[in-house]
Amino acid sequence: MSLSDREKFIMHMVTVMTLSAMGDPIDIQLVQREMRKNRIRKLTDDEINSIWDDLKEEVLNGKAVYEEMMNKFNENSDVYKRFSGI
């Protein structure tokens, strides 16, 4: 089974958001335009804008959950040890 255009868009935008958050100088709007032209031709501009707005909202709403979760982790946590290589 292959990815739908919607799933492709989400995958590429999450990748771009991650790279951008890590400090890579990425023009997200340029990537959106290129994805629209080359990879997700079936999505309308309205669908793309709606998905993008939903992604941004989910990131903002999820931020508090991630912060709370990370605060629970400490150096003695099994999860912390797994991700830090300890």
C-alpha cells in the first residue's frame, strides 16, 4: 500500500518542521510549493492549508503534553536511559 497525497504531505511537513527546529535554514513555504508541484498534485490549496493549520495546532496543543512527559523523565528513568544511550 502506498501513501496517499495527504499522508505524503504530512510526512514531508513533519520532516521539514523537525529539520527547521534543529536549526536547518529551511523555507517551509518553498517546500510546500515544491511538494504541491511534484509529489502531492491531487491536494487542493484549501486542503493543504487545512492540513498545515491542523499540524500547527497539534504541535502547539501537544507541546504541554511533551513538556509534562519530559519533566517526568530523569536520569534514573528507563526511558531516559534508552534514549540517552546510558
